[in-house]
Amino acid sequence: MAHLQELRKEIDRIDKEMVRLFEERMEICKNVAEYKIETGKKVFDRQREEEKIKAVQELTENEINRIGAGELFGQIMSVSRKLQYKLLAEHGILETPSFEPVDTLDKENATVVFQGIEGSYSYAAMKEYFGADVKNFHVKTFRNAMEAIAEGKADYAVLPIENSTAGGVSEIYDLLVEFNNYIVGEQIIEIKHCLLTVPGASKEDIKTIYSHPQSLMQSAGYLRQHEWKQVSMENNAFAAKKVADERDKTQAAVAGRYAGELYGLNILEEGINDSELNSTRFIIVSNQKKFLKNAGKVSVCFEIQHESGSLYKTLSHFIYNGINLCNIESRPIKEKNWEYRFFVDFEGNLEDSAVQNALGSLQEETRNLIIFGNY
């Protein structure tokens, strides 16, 4: 035990010296930042860092230390870059997001587009966010909704982006990249699937169930208890409308309460989905680069080098600036086999210095950074 204590004292002595040298190095890094501020030279020099790490590794005596030294000095240079980005930001050199802060969104005079038909969960999310009397119209596809706001036919679109049990809606992520539209708000809707029939029908009458395939899957436990034929539909509200229009007691729909009430259907059972904690997050999208002054979440996407440690290094900019991540998704880049685009939601406001520092760092060290919005 005494021997172990002596070893720990030696480690403490070395650590103390390492901290002194680290702080000495960081002071020099400040001078480097000042030079780059004066000359306009970029902070991140990939070739220089790779050469530096290789040179340090060659000073080691074995393979384990070689790998460790590479990781250690990679981290030291990463911290150095973050300090330099911070100093550049303080001098107003890093690019800041060109979004307009506003006090409120004009909901009363807005025209809103949603995918599907009246009674869908998108319809419910729109009513919750904009109010019952909002002027609105529906389109067939998510792409149609994005086109409508891009062309100015609608002020806002309501689109589902994430379900708490099924995950992200990949098509929406792809469309956000394709269109110059921006997220200005979000609305979370609790998903409670209902068993809907025409008035007077009972469970004993039902032979066929209509619904979106995801809703059928989410209600699989309940539906397995019955020998009903299951037919997939494009949308839950379409299923409810079909049952209402055909007035057939042998047909039933799995859809939300909104759809049942809108089409005059009887709710035989509510909350038949397997998970009680099932919610869908909808985003409110505009073609205007604006955000509410009290917004607390930022959404971005970026591409990174297809090499070991790239994502880790990129996410370290959030850690350094004390920013909490809410969600991260990846989507394949169509033009590049086995390379991915990353979508990140994080807490913060575009006027926060920490957020500006993180975004400025990402702008320098990633490819094709897109800020989708602050909401």
C-alpha cells in the first residue's frame, strides 16, 4: 500500500507539471489566434495537425504509447482550436447566423398547409399550434407542402419529423436539405389511436380494419386479439373518411379522436396503441429566416470527413461550449456511397455567444453546414 501511495504521488507531480505546460501552451495559442485575426489565416490546418500528431507519435517507445500520444495531442490541438474560435468570435470574425429575431409569429393572418386531409394528426397539430380558425389547405405529399411554402402559397407548413416510438421521419430530413425553408416552431401531439366505426356498429360487426401501416404496427398488441383483416392506407384520416363515406358496419378505422369527431364516427375504444407514451413531434416550417427571441432549440445538419473520430471531434464543439444535445440523426448522402449527413437538435438561442461559437466552429470544420432554424 505504501508503494502505491508513492506511485500516486509521482503521478500527481507529473500531472501538476503537465497542467503548467498545458497552460503555457494555451497562452501561446492565444498569440497564434491574434496572428490569425490580423492575417485572416484559417484556424483549422488539417495538414499541419496530421504532421504534428505523426511527429509526436514517433517520439514514443511502443505501439500502445504511440496510439495514446496521438489521441492525447489530438485532444490538445482540438482544445487549442476551440480557444482560437472563441477569440475570433469575440472579434466578430466568425460568421454568425443571418436569422431575424422576432417577438411573435403572425398566426392570425397566416395560411397553413398540411399533408393529408382534415382529421389527420397533422391537422390536429396545426389546430393546436395556430388555433381552430386558422386558414388552411391540405396537399397529398410532404414535398407538396414544402413546395407550397417555398412558392409563397402558404406562410407555414406543419410536418411530422419524429415519433417517440417509431423514430425520425427520414423524408422530412431530406426535404429540409433540399428546400430553403426554415423551422420556426414545433408542436407535440400525444398519439392515442382510437377504434372508429359508423354509429350503431359493434366489435362483433367488424371484419376489416383500415389505417396507416405505422398505426397498425403501433396497435399490434390490441389488434392481435381479434381476427380482423388489416388494410394499409396512406393516412389515418383517409381511413376514417372511407369508413364514414361507405357506412359499412363491417369496416373500422384506427385513427385519432380528431378524425372520429370530424367524420361523425363512433369511438368504440380510445388509446388502443401498445405504448401509452406515444407522441409525435411536428415542426412548423416557413420560407422566412426568422426566429422567436425566446426560442430554445436549434436544428442544424452537416457533413464530415469519412474517417475515424470525425463525428466525435465535431460533437466536441458542443461539449466545449456547454451545449446540451436533444437529438441526432443520420441520413445517407445520395451522391456518396457509405457517407452520411448528420442532423442535430440542441438547446440554445442564436443570439447566445456559446451557440454562435459552436456554429462558427462547425462552419470551419464541417462541410455544407445548414442551420434549419431556432424555435
